[in-house]
Amino acid sequence: MFRTYPNSLVCILLAVVMGGSGPALAAHRETTPGPVEARVLRVVDGDTFIAEAHVWPGQRITVSVRVRGVDAPELRSRCKAEKAAGFRARAALAGLLAGGAVWISSISGGKYYGRVLADVTTEPGGDVAARLLDARHVNAYNGGRRLPFVC
């Protein structure tokens, strides 16, 4: 049986698993280095997926993961061109995450609407954010105002 946990609890559990203590447990915005192996359950959009994180042997948690460093076009945009780009970005992310091991690292909480923020890599393939950026499915994003897409 798998459970979905709030963002703060996920970060605390990951901090414990990865050797965090004291301040890391007190502030869920701390970064957990990882890597943590994850099985992708569903791709939400071009920069977010739901994963089952394998936090220690026999223990898994379900968590929403936002890929660090990118911002995808919105699927719910009123702009038809942005919406279409959003569906292409989601398909691209799904393709990158399929067919291999997925690892999340530098895991942190924060302002991402119940999601953890993480670097995501695959074997084979490497850095997911870099590959999405290279294919121009997403914009670079490091917080702050998001860049407009096609509209």
C-alpha cells in the first residue's frame, strides 16, 4: 500500500533517510542531497510528475516532483498555442522518464504547491532539465517571474 504525504513530511522523511538531523528536520526547506531512486507513476505536465520514491528498503512514498531549472507551458492556458506547447512538453517529459531508472537529487520543498523541487536524471539519458531545454520544450526557470511562452 502506498501513501501520499504532504510536502513537508516528504522532505523530513527524505532528510532522515539521507542522514539529515537537527536543522534539516526542523526546516523542510533544507535540501536533501539524494540521489533517491523513483518510479514514475504519472506525468502531470511538462515540468511535474508523480513518483514513488524508494526512500529505504521496503519503504516507498508517493510524491509530486517538480523538475528544477525549467518551466513548462501551461496545459490550462487560454492561449491555444501555449496549450499545444504544454501538451508537447508533457509528452516530451513522459518520453524522457520512460524506459529507464529515474533518480531525484538536491530535493527541497518550498513554494511549489505541494511538490518537492529536485534535479532529475535518468539512466540512460542524464539530466532531464537540460534535455527539455535543449529540445526547447521548456524555458529556463530559477524562481521569480516566469517567462511568457508563445502568446
